[in-house]
Amino acid sequence: MLKQSSSDPNLNNTVTTPCIISLVVLNYAKLRILEFYYDFMARYVYRKDFQYVTMDTDSGYMSLSAPLEKIIRPELCLEYFQNYGSWLPKLFCQQHKDAFIKTRMQSKESKMEKCCEAQLKFDKNSPGLFKTEFVGDGIIALNSKTYFCWGSIGQTKLSSNGLSKTQNDLRKDLECTILKPLIVSSLCH
Ligand SMILES: [Zn+2]
């Protein structure tokens, strides 16, 4: 723990989070998100098929030219499925890994047994694996933590960190009503 002292009584604080742990967790998170970009996306997908829109400490938003498995480089397809569980929540248990790889290499959907479903559930709560946060048709991202995504059936996701929701009309009417106040507010951060 870090104890900060000062002649100003308002600044006498005891920081209860061990700062070295916070620093390590933050740095590992940032390292992992960069690994995902360079060792996963840039390796397995042609650059023409994906474009990052925004990246944060523990998440990234990107546009894909097709669903991920359809744009994996054909020559690296086997390696992609072999390493699948190192990056994404596994759709298979250890026992069914080979069957999963074989089925997906034939571009077929693999059947999930109860044991595989349990593995997937566990992996969805495991740190270091990349889960799908939102899938949609478009995104306006002005800077990290300030974006608006929308999907085809009306679902949306908004992050407006640092912006006052009472002063900004952050509604669904995209092109003008949202973008305009966001730009103004973002410049005033
Ligand atoms: Zn299984």
C-alpha cells in the first residue's frame, strides 16, 4: 500500500490498492490487446479484410469484410483453429478439440456437446480471451471511450465517457444529432 503525506490535510490519503498490482494488470492488459492485433488479426486475416476503428485498454472495435472465419487466410486456417482457444473462448473441450478442428476445416458447423458448452461458459469468464462485445452495422468513434454503434435490428451501444448526458442529446438519430454534439464536446475535454 502507498501512503501519501502532505502538509495539506486534504491531500493526506492512504491508497488502499497496491499500486504495483494495478500497474502490472494495466500493462498486461495493454500488452494483450496489442498481441491480439499483431499476433492474431494481422497474422490470420489479410489487411484488406479488416480495419480497426478504435482501441482501448481492454477492447477494440473493428470492421470486417465478412464474418471472421470466412476471412481467415486459407494457408493459415489449420493453425488458426489449432490456436483458437488461446485467443477466443473455446467452442470445444479438450476431448472434442480434434473434432472441432476437423469440422471447421471443412467449413461446417461443429456440434456442441454439454462438456463443450461448459468449457465455453468457463472461457467467457476467463481473462485474456477476447469475447464479442457488440456486433453491428456501423460505428461512429471519435476517440477512445466515445463511440456509438448500431445494428440492423435497432440495437445500439453508446460510450460517452467524460461527456455530460444531460448537456448532450445522445440519441439514436445518428448522422447529425449525435455526431455534432459529440464533436463539440470532445473538443472541450
Ligand atoms: Zn466436449
